[in-house]
Amino acid sequence: MSAPTSDDTTTQPAVTEEYHAGHRRSLAGYLVMPGVLALACLVLYVYVSQQELDSIEARSLNAATLTGALWEHVQLTAVSTVLTLLIAVPLGIVFTRPFTRPIRSYLITLLTLGQAVPTIAVLVLLAVVFLFLGFWAAIVGLVLYAIIPVLLNTMVGLEQVDKAVLEAGRGMGMARFTVLRRLELPLAVPVILAGVRTALVINVGTATLVTYINAGGLGDVIVAGLSTNRVTIQIVGAALTAVLALLIDYLAGIAEDLLRPRGL
Amino acid sequence: MDFVDFLVRRSDDMLELGLGHAGVVGLSVLLATVLGVSLGVASYQRERAREAVLAVTGAFLTIPSFALFILLLGPLGLGTAPVVVALTMYGLMPVVRNTITGLREVDPAVVESAQGMGLSRRQRLLRIELPLAWPVIITGVRVSTLVLLGIAAIGAIVNGPGYGELIFTGLARVGTPVAVDLVLAGTLGVIVLAVLFDLLFYAVRRLTTSEGIR
Amino acid sequence: MTSPSVDSTSSDRVMIHLDQLSKRFPGQHDNAVDELTMDVREGEIVVLVGPSGCGKTTTMKMINRIIEPTSGRIVLDGEDVTRTDPDQLRRRIGYVIQQVGLFPHLTVGDNIATVPTLLGWSRDRTRERVDELLSMVNMPPESFRDRYPKQLSGGQQQRIGVARALGGDPAVMLMDEPFGAIDPITRDRLQNEFLRLQSEVRKTIVFVTHDIDEAIKMGDRIAILQEGSRIAQYDTPEQILTHPANEFVASFIGRGASLKRLNLSRVADIELSPWPTVGVDASPEEALQALRATHHSAVLVLDESGRPRRWVGAEDVRHAGGRPLDQVGLPPEPVVEPEVTLSDALNELLTARYSVTIVVNRQGAFQGVVDIDQITDAVRTMRRTAVSRARAGLDENP
């Protein structure tokens, strides 16, 4: 493993909240993304409706198949995100307790490097090693992959909570657990919210690949297009995936802005 | 152990795929760095420009890689080209973001005194601001690289070079003993590359950062 | 020994001429600087002083056009520079700010070499200049040239800031509260060092501060500014202290004007008192003899070059037990040079063991001492002169 160094880890905050740091947007800013996505859907619809669909294309490109794949995709994303958070946030809290201090910088370097493990490798390993396929195999793969970034986010967020505030809390006679519950967690809410968004974005993306382990989702549509060599199906599948991902990220961003405690 | 035998037998393949994987990631990181730093420099002083650049590059990162590779297939065809374009798009955000952060963190007093000494806008940027922001920028490049190493494996879908090929071949042979070896070898290859790249960044960062700001 | 800045040797040539200079910031109703006209003569230190928000810093920053004036003209050494290339202009003007702003990624030497490099000086000439400037600010080149700013104390950084501003040998220097962020003791020392440096380099300096004491100490002339950078009074420190032009100036100077006047005189201006001394090789008997011959309780031990080494009293000599005189007694403190103000000297002697301040010349050789009586005398004399001047003034304008 590469030597983790102190100067490496001091700059870690800029590294780990890589996906989106919440910055409040103007009203116009809120309207840009839905507009772009609606336009993309419209263009896609017009493009497809002008094509003469053959029977193979028609089998994939109908409302029932598409909404089915979409619904599976949303389920995969939602379930894996909830599980990711249930595991990663408590783990982040445990890993930021004082007893981990001696190994924390190594841990963070290790986790950062772990992000390089290809998502597809995690999924495929489950399939080929354990012959584990289907929805729950996909969930396990998604969660395993998304834990790392959310864990990193939570750890960095909790570490950033102003040490002076915590000391003041201890000074007022709060017990350790009270400090965590009344001060650390509320102050870390923005970070945890960013973690939710990160997990959603990662999972919605990775869920595209679970088609390879027979777990459905919009990836089915793309793969159907690839295996039958139908470009229109490929484009519809890919574009819908992109639109769904951007929409989920957009909604998560709004939730993040609304739920963030005032004054932070 | 069987797996070790497998690696020894396929060592030529491993090396070739590794070079391909490192090459496509290296090229993309280079492009993302040049573009990302330029975008950061062009936008860091104006809030609206900053937000726009971050929103767009952030949206790139949100698009699932599988979908993006497929969407680029039409205009760019199979092979290295769609992989490099997609990876460059994914690599932009961390670089842009850290460039903006790094430049904005430069002490205003330092910039003002440079201005007061008669350094032109360009000289201030090249001699003072960018060197001072460099440690932060290179950290962003490092993050980009690690993320891209993982995404590059999916590039095998569009016949891109690299370890993804082993993983997808293994997937096609689910149930046979060689499948596990193939997938493990591909995964291990990416992890080894990640460690090597990380060491490289550590060295580059030490060599290119002034002793005065370490 | 010359005393710098008191006998202002500035020529009558105008170096900086500000002509109806105004600045209005976007979105604001009033001018931050309102039709300011003033001259700064070659080789003098002009201090702009006033309450915060009066526009003094804006005024200064318009001279090197860090802030571009809305209207009016800036004339530098006879040349209208209001519209010239600002970068070229700034290379001719030294600039020192409170936060120093050293370039942290460059060595001290490279920081100082910035403007010479921009001006295209040869490598050798630049290196010579860097070493010369480091010596000028009392920082030995061989030990400081290759250090980085983070390895320096705040006071040292500020010295490098001054050296860097002098890099291209500019005729004009702008200084924005240069000693504002430094602890009081170091600040005093830096001010004194700077005055000595100025007595050698004779730059035309515009100096901004909000501290009237600093203004009195540093300025050959002081411009007291009101809101909108309107000049309430522009005159020598003596005139401002003794003849405040209006209520605003009087209240800005505040109480304790007599004490402030101690800032106007320097140790070099008064006659020093003698003090018994012995050489460092003197025998104990010689030392005791010297002590008996005086009513002071200690003698000052001087080395071969006349530099003070120890305070030694009769008890110290008796318990010396064969040790040489420079190894008994107390260290020779406090020591000041003739450039320091009486105010500084007073501060030093109030806490001194023998209630005097040792005065040495620039080579460190003993000159005499200052005690409290001399300071009281000086205050009395100044008050008398002030009163007679004031009367003379009244006679002129009945």
C-alpha cells in the first residue's frame, strides 16, 4: 500500500466530498435542470416516434417495458441507498471516535484507493464466485460499492465539526454521548445529506450495470439494444438512464438545500 | 495456488492490458487536467461562472458511465475514442473544483502585494496564484485518476483497452473455473494500477510543490 | 551622529502631486475620496492619518492605481501617470502592506528579487541587490537568503516586506499600516530601524496609519484626514501638536499632547549625562576606586571598543572571587541608539535597574546615559517653546 502521509490527509476534505458540496442556488438555477431534462425527453420522444420500429425494437420500446425497467431501477436505487446509509453512517461515527485516531489517516487512504475498484468488478465477483445473481445480489453489490464514498464523507464531516464547539459542550458538562447526539450529529447533518446524495448518484449509476447479473433495471434496455445491434434501443436506454440519474441528483440537491439546518 | 499460476501464465496479457488501462486513464487525466485547470482559471473570479462550470461538470459525473459510453458510441464508434472522451468528462469535476478552491484560498494580501509590485495579470496567475494553488489542484487530479481507473474498466463494453476486458470475459463464462480467475485478475490489475498511480502522485506532488508551502 | 527626519532634509522638489483626485465606489452615494489635492516633496515621509473610513487607504492605493481614481490626476516626478500602464507604474513604486503578503512559495531572496527580475536586471546585479537589501534590514544574507517566509517571525517578515519593496530602488514608497499587525515592542524596534534606513535611502514615502503616535514618530509631515479624505491639517508634527487647526484635529490628537511631544525629540537632540566606566581588564581595586569616586551604586564595564559589557556594583566586585569584571554583575540593559525618541527612552528607563538608559552609537560604543531629569527638562523646554511660539503666532495675527 502506498505510504499515507500527513500532508496527504490534511487535504483530504477537498478530496472526499468530491461529488457535490451543497451550494444554494438561485431560483433560475433551480429551473435550469428540469428544463434541460424535459427538453431531452421531448427530443428523445420525437426521435423515436419518427422511426419505423421493427419487431425487435418494438419489443423493447413500448411503455410497459420501459416503465417496468424504470421502476426496477428506482427500486434498486432506493433500497441500496437506504441500506448504504444504515451501514455507512454508523460506521463513520464509530471510525471517528478517539480510539481510531492512530490509524485514521491510513484508513482514509485505504478507502480512497478502494474507490478505484471498478463497480462492475464488485458485481461480477459476486456472480462468478458465489453464483449469486438477481435483485438481492445486485443490492449487495451496490451497497458494497457505495459504502466507501459515503463512509468517507461522514468521517470527514464529523472531523470538520468545530472542535471548539465540542469542547464547549464537554465543558458545560455534557456526557460524550450527549455531545455526539446534541452537537456532533446536528452539525454534521449537511455532510450526511451530502452523503445521501452521493449514495443516490452512485447507486443510480451502478444499477445500470446489474443487468449483467440478471437484476433488471434500465441496463436491460441498453443491453437488449447492444445484443440485437439496434442503435435506437441503445440510445433510448442510455438517455433514459442519464435523465433518471440527473433527475435524482437534482431532487436530492433540493432536499439537501431544504433540510439543511438554518444557520449552517 | 491456481490463481497465481493463472497470473503467471497470463503475465504478458496482464502487462499489455495494464499498459492499455494506464494509457487510456493517463491520457484522459491529462486532458481533464488541462481543460479543468483552464475552466477553473477562467471562472474562479466570478460567482455565476463558477457555479455554472461546477454544475455542468458535476452533471457529467452524475451520468452513469454505462449510459455515457453508449451515447458516445454513435458519434465516436467503438474503441479508445469514446472511452477517452467519457473519462475526460468524468475527470473534469474534481480538477475544476479543486482549481477553484485552490485559487480562491490564495491569501488576498499575497495577490495584492504582487499587484502592487507591478506583476501583470498573467504573471500573477502563472508565478504566484497557480503555484500556490498547486497542491490543492494536484489533489483533485489524484481523485480524478482514482475514479477514472475504476470507470475505465466499464469501457470494455465499447471495446476500450484495459482490464475491463478480463472482467467481461469472466462474466461471459459464469460457472466455469476460469471465470473467477479472470475477474479477480482484472480487479487486482486495477487495484495495482491505483496504488502505482497514487505513489506517482505522491512523488509528483513532492517534486512540484515549493518547500515553502509544504 | 545625525538625527534623521527631524531636521528634514527633503528638497523642495515635488515628487507626488495629487490633483483634485476623487474616488466613488460603484453603488455608493458619496465620494470615498473627494477632490483631494496635495503635494509630497522628494525625500520626505508624509503620513496620512485619520479615523477608519476616512479614505486614507483609498487615497494611498490610488497613487499606484491599485484603486483607479474616478477623476483627477496623479503626477509622479513631473509625469502624469493617471493613464499610463499601471504595471509599469507599480514597478517604480515600492509597496508595503500590513499583512506583508510575502510569496510563501518563494525564498526570501526570490521575494526580494521580484521587481529587479521584472525590470530585467542581470542575474549578478539582482543577487548583489538582494544581499545589499538584506544587510540593510539587519538580516545577514548568508543565513536568510534561502529561507522561506514561514521560517521567519512576524517582525522578520515585515523587514523582508520592506526590503522587497525597495528591490527595484524605487523613488517612491507606499506603506499601508506596515507595522500595524506587530506586537508593540517589535513595532517600536522596526519603526526605529526603518527611520535609520530612511536616513540612508531618502525615499519619498506615503505612510498610512490610524495611530496618531505612530504618525508623530514617523512623519516629516502629517496629513490629518476627515471623511472623504478632506485634509483637516497638513503640517509638521510640531505644528500639529502645538497648533491644531481645528476641533477635529485637537480631538484626534487627544489628551496627553505633552507626552506625545516626547515622540518629537530624539535622544540625539539632548545632552547625555556621563556615567562612571571602567575597562574590562581593570582590576577589582580599580573598579572599587571608581565606585568610591561616584554617588552611583554601579559602574559600567566597557570592552576594548568601548561597548558596554556589564553593570558592576561594589558587592559584585567583592564577591567576584577572581572572575573578570565582564562575568559578574548584571547585563548592560537597557541600551538605545540616538535615533530613538525620548518617549522610547523614557519607557526603557522606567523599568531599568539603575533608572537610566545607556546610549550607544551605531558601532555600539558607549556615549552616555539618559535619566529621568533630562526627560523632564526636555518636556519643560518643549512646553516653553510651544508657548512662546503660540504667543508669536498670536502677535502675528492679532
